[in-house]
Amino acid sequence: MRVIASTDEARRFSDEARRAGKIVGFVPTMGFLHEGHLSLVRASRRECGTTIVSIFVNPAQFAPDEDFDDYPRNFERDAKLLEAEGVDAIFAPKREEFYAEGFQTYVTVEDITRPLEGASRPTHFRGVTTVVAMLFNATRPDRAYFGGKDAQQAATISRMAADLKTGVDIVVMPIVRESDGLAMSSRNTYLSPEERNDALAISRALREAKAEIEAGERDAGNILARMRETIERSERANVDYVAAVERETFESVDTFRAGGRYYLLVACRVGKTRLIDNEPISIPG
Ligand code: AMP
């Protein structure tokens, strides 16, 4: 497994693989890897002849009052995990190269990024789309793998990849959860045992909502009110938003319609930790 720090070298590595007839798969991460990340790596390994994983804690997607400095990092452990998965290269760019002096170019996706995460974290998506565009330019993948856990991010990247004619196929994989339902996240390490227990209300609320919809409830307002109630019964959980949106556009919906495809989404602070989760919903046509 190669460890690559420079953009030029990443480009050479990818170009060589393609010249050898291989499909290049790419998995962008901020490291501190868990089974959620590894599910993306495994999908790429199944479908592509070469897999590149990036590890870069991207300063541009953190607001000044967020956890950039505290974000968990463990490169040695991540490298061992990726080597064991048979990854071909890690791309770990240097901050100084990616955001070189004089940097002033940003990629912005407009409508999808306005609500929800975009409203709570106004500079977040512009940081994400910009770094993903840079990572695509460095690793020149045929396919890139993203987690459904960050559903609005995945929809935003899909839009960007299509709009900017990147030629990169965006693959979105399902959320990987702990056995008790908590969506895996590098930020779960911030939770105390009591907070972790309270955080289970998030996935419970989503599961119950999905079951209610399957049983015939079609009013999004009723569903969201019950989700909020379920989560806020936990002492340490404070809801940032609960929402029901159209799957592709992220426009909010009042009624679930036959044949519709939606997301139920939650963002919630548990103690000081901000967690997000969601459940895709498909109504039979
Ligand atoms: P991050 O390192 O948090 O930036 O995440 C890197 C990629 O892993 C993103 O595409 C995330 O959506 C994905 N990811 C994170 N957690 C999970 C999870 N629990 N299940 C599936 N994918 C995930």
C-alpha cells in the first residue's frame, strides 16, 4: 500500500492504474476509521481494480467554534486497517499544499445545501464540496463512494459531480450501525456512557417513524412531532432539527405520497456532541 502526500503523485498513481486498464475507486474520509468507512472501502474493492482512500481532516468544513482541533486522529491505526482491507493507496494531503497561500476558490452547490445541515452550519457544505473537488482532481477516480449517513452531503456531491461534468460516478452506501442502532461516527468517541445511552433515542425515533409510515401514516407533521418527543424524552438530547424531505432535492414535504422517495433526518446535540442520522423512506407506488 502506497502512502501519498502530494497531489502530483496521487495523479500519477491514478493515471498509471487507469493506463493498466483498471477502474479507479476513491473513498474520501477524515480518518479515525470505523466499519462505516470500511463498508465504503469494501464496496470500492469489489467494484474497482484500484482503490485510493484519502485521509484529510478538512479545516474548511469546520466553523471556527467547531471541533477541528479536537477531531479524533490516528493515522497509524487507520493505515493498518486499510492495509488489511487491501487498499492500494492512502492519499493524505498536506494542509499547506491543499490550502496554499493565496487560496480563494470555492465550489458552492446552491439549493440542496440551504436547509438542515446548511442552515445549522452555514460554511460547512462549501468546505466539503471544495475539498471533494480538489480530491477528485488529485485522485481522478472513475467512482467515488460516500455514506448515506451524511445524506445531504451525498446528495450535494452527486449534484456537484453531475453539474461540473466531473465524469465521476457517485455511489452512496447504506448507513452502518452499532448492534444497538447507534449510527457509527468518529464523533461517537466524544460521548460519555450516559450520553451514548441517551443517543440511542435518535435511531429509535427513526425506526419507530419508519414503522408508522409502513403502517400507513402519511402526515409528515405527525411523524416529526412524535420523533421529536421520543428524542427529547432523553435527558441529555437536544434536537437541532427533525425533517422529512424529498430524496433528491432535499425540499421538505408535508405528506408522503405513493411512489415517493424521502429521507427522515435528525440532527441532535447529546451533551456537547452533535450527531446526525437518517432513514430513507420509499412509499409503494
Ligand atoms: P467522515 O470521515 O466522517 O468524513 O466520513 C467519510 C465517509 O464515510 C463519508 O462518506 C461518510 O458518509 C461515510 N460514513 C461515515 N459514517 C458512516 C456510517 N455509519 N455508515 C456509512 N457511511 C459512513
